[in-house]
Amino acid sequence: AKTSHVMNLKNTVTSIKSLLGAKYSSEAITALKDSHFVHYELVEGEKADSVGIRVPMGDEKRTISPESAASMMLGHLKEIAENSLMAKVSDVVVSVPSFFTDAERRAMVDALQIADLNCLKLFNATTAVALEYGFYKPEITDETPRTVMFADMGESSFEVAIVKFTKDKLEVVGRAADRTLGSRNFDDALCKHFMKEFKTKPGIDVASSAKATLRLLQQCEKLKRVFTTNPEGRLSIECLLDDRDVSLTYTREEFEALVSDLAGRVSSVVTAALEQSGLSSTDIHSCEMVGGGSRVRIVRNCVSEVLGGAELSDTLNKSEAAARGCALACAMLSPIIRVRDYAIVDSSMYPVSMTWIADDGEAKASATFVANNPVPNSKLLSFYRSGQFEVAADYDEAPYPGADTRLGPYIVSGFPEGMSADEVRKIKLKVKLDKSGLIRVPWAYMVEEYEVEVDEAANRIRQEVDPEANII
């Protein structure tokens, strides 16, 4: 699909992960529509404020949801796997960015269901990379624990996770991310620079043609790769627009000056992860760089600088590490595959509170899960009610501009018939942060206490057996 992108602009859907669970009116979608990365038509979907993708299919135009687009890609991957394995694929573990919100994660689960895949777990990508790293390190023991940083720059985002390893366990102790900073931002900076230059010197208005813009963007990506090993590179495009060619030489020094603001954002993410973990750069054993964008020299320099000039590590396959970690996690969850016991303590990025209206009409809130909360986890909340009531889960603040902070209301019902308003009962409500990072309220139960007379002799015997026995 990528090789034919230039010839099929309006029917090639890219940036699918950026569309999942997003609101059409959000700043993220507005910015995406105005960028050089999207050449298809984004419209409002069937549901209010949802995103729709308008594409030509045959002789008509159809609007498909991001979940449907993702399911097409997942279905194709499923077909590839089945042909390779010569067996049916049904259960999967899928990696998602650690900054995905509850809505984005649920959208991914929906896409997997459409593709007829059973999602055993949504796995944070950096944690999947950490599993691939730690599982095969016999030198890590309880006596010699190791703390490793994982920096993952993909096409459109940058994530950092700090993980503590012991013999049979990994624990994420800190993480941070920038959901709009990826390797394509460096391509775009070059592209915008050259568009201005070509407009003044050869007099070519590249922005007037979507095809010419995409061709320039692709050549800028190649030029960026040249700077990984060479101090200068040459940009040369034949028949860019109106049968006119362009050619120039550009240096790595000029490139790094051009993207200095992006470099500052890289440093900020690494610093934020260290601050959340409560560790200093000297506590980090090594930093593993993964993702295609981790090859960009200025990105590596920024990460190394925050870590006090430490040498960065590239022992993992940059493109496959997350997928390999997911395969290991899937094997651990399989009833038919035996792997050694290995504990995974993941973390969530966003603090979540449960809110409700008290009997006096005042809004109440309980900080249920904090930032960097261990995953999976669960909490029990106690309420005193005489009838049906509603609680809601909310993010303490919007994860990104325009994101909805409300995760969903939950109705607690099923009280015994005939209860009067004066009969207040104790209700226990379970709130769960599951292994996929989804907020769930699986059940609630009513606590009833009774006073009964206990035979004195029986009570004495019981207390002899258990001195701390509490007889009600």
C-alpha cells in the first residue's frame, strides 16, 4: 500500500492508530487534517462527533470508521499468519501505545472483534519490548537486579519506559510519552523548509499539488536516513511539478538546527520518565533504543545527554521487539504452551477517580487509580444507599486537548423490593483496572450484618483455637 501511495492518494488510509477512539472535533484530528500525512477525506462519522474516513470504493464513496479500517489491516495480518503457520489464528495479544486512553483501547478491541480475533490482552508497546529484553537475560537475578530505560520512537509518537528487572519479574517504575512526536515530524520539518525554498528560487509551489508534496516528503525521509551516517546528503527529484526538477545539497548540521525544537521535546519526555520513577540517570543500567525513529542521530544525542552522556544500546530488533514481546505474552496466556513463570507489573499513565452524587446532593470523588498505577489492579469502594444510584469513572484531567475525561457511568441497581428510604444498606463496589488497561466495574454486592447469640462454651472453644476470632 505504501509503495502505491503516490498513485492512489485519496484511497490510501494511513495514521489509523491516531484516529481510533478520537473525537472529530478534537485538536488532534484538526491538526491531522491540516498536515501533510493525510491525503484522504476525514468527515464526521455516523455517531455524533466520531471520526469517519471517506474513501472511493468502486463507483461510489463510502464512509468507514477507524475501527473498520484497522480491522482490514488486522484481517490482512491474520491471513498472512495463517498462511505461514498453516493453522487458524484466533487468540492474539496486540501492542498499543502506552498513552492510549480507555476510549482508544476499546476502539482497538472493537477492531479486533470485527477482524474475528479474540484479544487476550492489549499490551503497552514499551512493556512488550521490556518483556522481550528481560525474558532472555539469565544474568539478571534477585541479587543483581537491573533498571533499564526503553526509548521507542515510531513514525508518529515517542514513548519512554523505565523498567526494573529481577530474576522472574519486570516492573514498570516510570513512563512518559509524547503522542504527536515521531520520526515523521523530522521529515515534515525538512519538507516545509524545502517547500519555502523551492517557492522562492525555482518558483515551484509544491503545496499546490498533493502528489508533489507526498513525493517531497518521501525524499525528505530518505535524506534524514542519510544523515544517520553521513554529514551531508543530496535531495534530487525529477519532474517534481510541471516537469521541473529540483536538486540541492543539505548538511546534517543544518538539519539539526532546523529540528532543534523537536529535539527539546525528546529531552522533555526522557526527563519526565526519570522524574516519575524517582530515579536519577546514574541509576539506569542501560538505555535500549527501539523504533525506526531511534536511528535519527539527534534523537539519540538528546537521550544520551539526559542520561549524562551514557552510551545507548541497540541489542534489540528495532522493528520486531514489540511484536516478539506480544508473542511471549500470548504464550504465557495460552493453556497449551508452557513457558517459565515470569511476572509482569505494568503501569497506567492516567489518574482515574470515581465520582458520584451524595445523599445531600453534593458531588463526591475518590482518587481510585493514580498515575503510574500498577496494572492489573482493583479497588473496593463502600457506599451507604437505600436504592439505585449512579457512579462514574473520570480522568482527573484530559489526556490530550479535546479528549473526553468521562470514561462512563455505571448504574448500581437490584436492591430488594419494598425497601424504604430509611433502610440504608452498605454497598461494596469493585472497580478494576484490567490487564489491558481498561477501566471496568464488574460487580457490586450488598453487605448485611446480623446479630446472633452464640453459646458461651462454643465461643470459648473457638477462641482457644483462634484467639483473634471475632464473634458477632
